[in-house]
Amino acid sequence: MPIDDDIIISGEAVIHPGDLHEDFIRSSGPGGQN
């Protein structure tokens, strides 16, 4: 599975490899209250 490809979750949520780290920090990271 190429890591450069988009990761599709639940068939509707698409995560781009470039945004993966930053999104996880905001959403579920420590202090991610947003």
C-alpha cells in the first residue's frame, strides 16, 4: 500500500498524508480541544 496515496476511512473521510500529522494533533492530541 503506497504511503503517498490518500487514506479513505468509512468511505467518506479522506486523510491526506501531508495533513495526517497536523490533523491528529488538533483532533485527538494532548490538549486537542477543538
